[in-house]
Amino acid sequence: MDQFGLTIFSAGRGAERFRRAAALARDAEAAGFGAVWTGELYNRSATIPMAVLAQATERVLIGSNIAYGAGRSPMIWAAEARDLDELAEGRIVLGLGNGTRGMLENWLGVSGEAPAARMAELVEVLRKLWRLHEGPVHHDGRFYNLHLAPTAETPPPWRDRLPIWAAGVNPLMVRTAARVADGLVCHPMTTAEYLTEVIRPQLERGAAEAERSLDGFVVKGIRMCAVDDNEEVARRRLAFAIAQYAPSRVYDRLFALHGWTAHQEKIHAAAKAQDLDAMTAAVPDEAIDAIGIACTPERFADLAARHANAFDHLNLVAPVWGLSAERAEDATRRILTAMSPKGTPQ
């Protein structure tokens, strides 16, 4: 169980939402999960929920899955990460990604050019700022310029090195993660075959370019999980989620590798027509089984273990596309219950 993580989705408004998130995290820790994760979107931050989860738990890793690297300056990232890691007493994993070019430009207000180069430079500056207690940091780069000399005592961080895992789908970003990061966050659409045929060779290439070893480097998978007493309902829910990603050309290589290009084109056409039912119906059964887990509760733990074989860490996440906050929390609780040893209080 320690190999598994759980992404926390909670309902409620005001402080109640955070109390419910804390309760889910405590239950995940009691059930034996090794990590709990929280994401970031245009209306929710990653770092504030991470602080809540850190205070609610004692053992599990607390991670961002993912937070937008370009969404904060390196100085603010380093300051927040220092506080979070101190609060969690060394249990923070900073999972960073840049999103698409459109997200960089339209959501985050920065240039969408060279996202891999931007990520590499961000990690470089964060490493320097993590050691700010040793003296001033000066950096003049393509995306970031920073000249910071502490004006007061700056204590050292909780630990010498903060784990930074970079998100990547296509080869250049994967190689970048291998060059500069401590781990790779694979996209939920990553299959075991794509991992073997595309990602792992690019990780080796990136490590060779940086003249570094991948010993200790973590390859993290994410599996969208739909658990229902009616397996067909679960499969349709997962197919709906896959169909939201499939029209993007980012995943052309994945669909081609599996021979699913014709299905992808059907999904793309249905998406243009805004036909959600047709999008869902066009997702092949093979994709549902390779990309996620959709089953009844009694089958779930065994299927999760099979998917985990491909990764160093596997994060389980509810497919929240189209779900209310209440239904997303219920879907998260179903995953937790299905993975919990008998007798674990829920």
C-alpha cells in the first residue's frame, strides 16, 4: 500500500471543505497509503490544501499533483515550499508542470514558448533559493532574473534537498525531468506501453545528457479510477474522462502507439460537434483498461496492484470530469474504501 497515493477531492464550503479534506487524508494514512496529493486549477491553489493535509497527517508524503510552475515566481515558490516542508517536517514533494501553451499564455500570463526550457530554469533557480541561507542568489536567465541578498537571518530549510518532480508527456519534457528533477509525474493518459516505448528511453537519454544517474529517480503514474457496483457505469464514467483528454494533439503519439488513431479521430469529431455521448462511445475498451481502472469494489485492489507494477509510485484519482464536488468526494471515498484493508475505520 505504501506505493500508492490518493488525490484528495472534498466537498463543502468555507472551512468545512478543508475539514473534509483533512479527514480523507487521515483515513488514507490509516489505510496505509504512502502519499496524499492535491492539484491546482484556475480556481483552487495547491499549496493551501497541502498545508491542511500536512497538519492532518503524520507519516504520508504530501504532494502537489501538479502545481503550475509558471504560476508563481521562483522566490515565492521557494518561500512557500520552505514553509510547507517545515510544517510537514520533511514530507513535501513539489510536483510542478507548465500545462499547455494556451494555459501558459491565457491563464498564467507568460509566454508559451519553450515550456521545457522554462521548467529546467525554474528548477535551477529553486535549487539556488533553497540554499539562500548560505548567501545571496544571483540568476540572469531566459525566463527568470533574480538578485536576492537576505537582509535578515535566514535559517536553513528543514532538509537539505526538496524533492521536485516535473510533469511530462512528450519526449522533450521527459528528458528535461531526467536532467533536472528528482522524479517524473506521468500524465493520467500514460499507459504501461507508452512508458516502456517512449518515456523510459527518453529518461535514459536525458540522464545521459546531464551525466547523472537515475538511481532514486521516481517515476510516478496516475490512474483515473471509477469504482461502482455496476461495472458498466464505472466504465462509462472513465470513458467520459478519457474522452476529455483524447482530442488534444498532445496525445497523438500515445493513440498511434496503441493503434487507436481512428478512435481518436472519432472523439475529435464528436468534440467539435459537442456531442458528449458520441465522444464517450468512441473510446475503445482497450483504452479504458490501459489508461485507468473501472470496476466493482471487490476487483479494485487487484487491478490497482497490476497497474502499479509499471511505476515507482502510483497515484489513484477519481475521474472528476462532469462531477459535482460532492460526487467527486464520494468517488474519492470509494477508491479509499476499495483499497482499505478489512477493519480499517472509514
